[in-house]
Amino acid sequence: MGDGQTIIYIQDILINPTYQNKAVGSNLLKYILFKYNNVRQVLLTTDNNIATMNFYEKNGFIKYEDIKLIGYMKKKGDIND
């Protein structure tokens, strides 16, 4: 999702457990990054678990906190929607 010019947003890459650890996820991520290689910002939201975080870090993503940034989100159903 995004405008395809300045920003894209990845909401997880989910791989059937049968195909995990076979480079399917890494290859899919490489394809996405190649297709949008002209885009300045690639943002990602994912679950907070070690395996998932290791996968994205192995593929070159860094946590916002590591570069002194912060992110926010507003969930549907919050007070004052």
C-alpha cells in the first residue's frame, strides 16, 4: 500500500509454515523492494516476536528506535473515533 512514489507500507509478509525457512518470504520481500526501488520510504508493521523481528532485520529492516524515530497508530474502536 502507498503512493508508489514516495512511500510504501508493508503489513507483514505471511508464509504458510510448510514453506517457511525456504527463502520464500525473503524472495517475496526482495521482489517488493525491487519493484518499488525508487520509493524513498518503506515502512513495515509486524508482530512483536523474536522470529519475525529477526526475519525483517536479516532482510535489512531496522527498528525505528534504532534510528531515533517513533511511530504511532490509531486503532479503530479507540475512544474519540
